[in-house]
Amino acid sequence: MWLFALSGGGYKELFLLENEACEEMIFRVQNIAEKDYGNKVQRYVGSNSATGGGTTNGWNDFMATPDVVDLYENADGTPFDWDKLIPGYSTMEPAKREVFFLRDIKKDGKEISADKVTAAVEARLTALAEKYPDVRSYYLEEGNEARIRKAYTARDPRLEMNVITPYSTFRGWRNAPAEEFVSTYRIPTAKNSSRDDREIGDFWPNGGNLNSNNSYYFHRKFVWEGYNTVERDYGPTDEPIIRYADVLLAWAEALVELDQLSEAAAKVNEVRGRKSVEMPDVTYTDKNDLRNKVRDERRREFVNEGVNFFDEMRWGTLKENKFYEGNGSKSIWGTVIGGTVYVWPSTGDLNIWPVPSVEIEKNKNLQKTPGWTY
């Protein structure tokens, strides 16, 4: 299989500096580590645990959504289902689900840290109990972390390569003492500045605090690990515009519409079967089922590559998949944080771009696009 034949690497290595010009990359935006000539990905998707320029950190302004994380299949190719791990999870009010993600307060029967860990967890349990009196019955003092970690193991390997999930580790940097630091994404953080805490070792999101307000899924793809002296505002890694996986999956889309289903599935399987991913071959029942599975494959494959928005727009699915009722900037467990929901424009103008006004001025036969203000 030709796809992803990187020397000693796989999917994760594809997005590192040393592979930016590999055969997989067909078109790319070229970057160098100089002002005005590099990318700002590290600033916008990195965290306070990820260094950029030695002492500066990321802002994690852009996070992955629970919708896309839940799309990653189990390792055997079956759909992931929260209810199989925690019965009743999907019907529970999203805010209440936070209890399942709270960290352990004990290890081997001993309290980890009363003033940091226990205090942080108790604060969240108390807040939740005010609204849900039975919430403490769902919390396990020893094993809460182990239970929730099962949601992210034995899944499509691309999930952990693309996203920093709860209770996974991240090789970052801290300034005091100055050293590389392997942190763990625990909820809630034990300190405001957890990178200063050698004993606890928490992953530190932007504005890390004692509650769970920063409990998003954080991007891992394109985020630098360990110590890096390169300024976060001009990263040297090229940004892919089209790579061969995009070609294969677009090819598969076309084959589906031509009713060449087995040929379409074969193209999808080239992407799924690459080294380090090795997911089972896609199965399907009919044309519509395979069409949806090709689309889901693109949603999983191109996280944080600037592809998904335009896919949803050209498919005409942006409204139903992004702007459905109640969706917004969500925590891991599905709560819309800050009450900010996504609102579809009344003009419907996200599904179609307007004919540029300058072109209309040049050609009187062109008409203004309905719904747009010129």
C-alpha cells in the first residue's frame, strides 16, 4: 500500500516538521520560522502546557467538539456508544454528566492531596449537588478516572493522535523549574498554575482554574510537544491544503454517486488501513449508508486541518450538523459553556457565498445573490 509510506512513521508523524514535504502532501502552504512567514497554529490551538518560544504558551482558542470525538469508532469498527460504558448517559442532562469526569481523590486508599485535589473535587460535587441531589452516588473515589478512561481506549487510533482526551498525558513544558513536563489532563485542575506543581502534574489549559470551565477537548495535532524555542506566532511547519487522503476520500465520494460502491469502499479502506491506524474495512448496507460513512471518514481524518467546515457546507449539512438546536461551544460532557449557542443566520447565507460585488459591477448580466446585503 503506497499511502502514508513514511519512513518509520504513521498518521501522527505525518504532521511533524520533518514530513511536511513528504509524498502525502500534494499542495501545502509553506512556512518558515520567521515573522510574517510562519503559521500561528501553536498560539491558537496550543495550551499553557505547550511552549512556544521558550516562555510563551498557547491560548487554546479552538477546541475539538464532542460531536467529532464521538464519531471515532471502536477499534473493531463498531460505532462508539456512551451508553454501553455508562448506562443512561445519553439521556442524562448534560450538566449532570460532569460527575463522571471528575478526578479521583484517593489512590491506593490514601488521599492524594486534601488542600488541592479533594478541595477541587468537593467544590464541583457540592455545586452539582445543589441542582442534582443524587449526584454523589455516581462518583467513585477510586476508579472514577479509570472508568472514564475506558471511553477513549480501544478506539480508532486517530482519536488520541488528534485530540487530548481526559486522563491522557501530554509532554509539555513548565518554567519553574525549567524542564519538560509530562502532565495529565485531569478535571478539575488542582491549581491555577498546575505546571508549577511537580507532585500533582496536571495539564494546564489556558486560564486553568479550580472548576471545570475549561473542560474542552483540546487539539493535539500540530501542537508542539516538549521544549521549543520557536516563537508561537511563526511556526515552521507547512499547512496541508490537499493531501493524498483527501484525494482518495473525494474519489470515494464520486464513486458512490456513480453507484460504484465496492470501488468507493476500497478507496476509504486505503485511508483506514494505513500504518499506525489499521482500522477494519468499512462496511455498508446501501448507497446512502456508504455516502454517510465516507463523510464520517473525512470528519475523523481531517480534524484541525481546515477541511471540515467546507465539507459540511458543500454537502449542505452545515446547519443540521453544526447549527442544530442547542448546539454551541461545548464541554466534554456536552454542556454549552457560557450559554453561547450557535445560531443559524435567518438569511441562510452560510450555505452559499455571494457573487462578489466587484464582478457584478463588471458584468451587468450577473445578479446579486439573494439573502446577502451588498
